[in-house]
Amino acid sequence: MTTTSIADQPVADRAKGFTLSEYGTCLAGIVWREGLRFLHQRERFISALVRPLVWLFIFAAGFRQVLGISIIPPYETYILYEVYIAPGLMAMIQLFNGMQSSLSMVYDREMGNMRTLLVSPLPRGYLLFCKLLAGTAVSLLQVYAFLLIAWFWDITPPTIGYLTVLPALVLSGLMLGALGMLISSGIKQLENFAGVMNFVIFPMFFASSALYPLWRVQEGSPWLYYVCQANPFTHAVELIRFALYGKINWVSLAVVAGCTAVFMIGAILAYDPSRGLARRGPAGGET
């Protein structure tokens, strides 16, 4: 008995559509590949935790007495500064992971692996979504590992919060991953990626509510307050913050969902060689 792959099927048969099992096989394969890559790059997991832990253990300890936090939603009492910045650090893990995943896409494109993926007969948008979903799954492992360590630092949200925050983490991870995917579509060489990362990550992180409440930003700089309000990362942080305490910030939910759709559509169009940014080079390879 012989078996045929999807690519070996006649064009007329493929035009009829794919079965759910074929879509599931594609998703499982891409997630499995990203999981193996993550396991083989242990320093990536360690570095993903070191960054937020440095902010939590050193920065928060130094600024605890300087940056007092008043009672603001979703908190119902005064909180320590490290408790306030924990959701922002969770979002920071996902932000760096999204950029790291887009870095891998640039590398795959240079090595030719991305071309192998995108020539699959499955819809290009579905392939990119599977790639995005795999990166988000990796970021969830990193975030919950951070929450486990933070628990020993007396950062203990309600027990139900560890479950209610999961949908918020998935949505924010998809948004930040889609943003990284969109950015990677316009990067032609791997060497240019570091500069782009610094240009995107640090303004998004510091011009947000991750480290300080927006009412303090408004007191110091009204124009910066509006910049922070327009920053999608701010709404990702607030969505996680509210969800961690079993509440919903509807404005942040709408902004994050809308930005996820916009970034994902932009990435799909950008990776379309007929009209996007990721075009083939003169030699037939990808640039």
C-alpha cells in the first residue's frame, strides 16, 4: 500500500479543499517543530526569565519606596510596586518572544526553510497562523514559569487568576507575535534585525503602563500619556492585569483583538510574494 502526501495529490483534488485532519496535521507539525527548537535552545528559555526577574528583584526593590501605587483598578487595596509591575513583565516576556519568533522567521527565510513552508498547498494564511500559534504556546510556558518564580517572591494573585489570565495571555501573545511577523516580512538580512528590535521593543515597553501607572505619566508629561494610551502594548498589559484578578478591561480587549487582526492580515499580505514585502530575489530565492 502506498500513501501520497498533500503535495502529491492532483491539483483538481486539492482544489476541493482539505480535511480537518490535514489541517490538524499541519498545525501539529509546526507546533512540534517550534517546541523542539525551543527545547534545543535552553539559553532562550533562561534569557526569557532573566530579563523580567532582573526588573522584579532589582529594579522593583530600588523603586519600591519612590514609586508608590495608589488604589487603582483592578486592585482593591494598596499594593507593593513589584505586584504592580508583574503583569507588565509577563507582557514583556511575550513581547521579546514575539520578536524572537520573528527573528527565527528571518533566519528560516535566509536558509530557505521558510520557502519550503510557504509553498505548501495549504492556505498561506493558515500556515502563518500555525506559526504564530506555536510561538504563542512557547511564550505561555515562559510566562507561567515566571509566575511560579514570582510566587516565591510573594506575588500571589487570586488562585483563579492563574486560569482567568490564560485567554488574555493567548490574545496578547497572538498580537505581539503577529506584530513581530509583520516586522520580519520587511527585514531583508539577519544583521539588520537587532536594530529593528531595539527600535520596536524598548519604545513599546517604556511608553506603556508596564512600569508605572498612566496617571503618574499624565502628571509628568501629558503628551507622553497620550502616546502610552495609543500604544497597543499598554492595552496588552492592562488586559493581562485585569484578567489576573478575574476582571475584564473591555477597552483593552477591543484594542488588542483589533490590533491582532490588523497585524495578522498585514503579515499575510506581506508574505504574499505577488504583492507583499517578502518578495523573491532575482536568483529565485527569498530575500
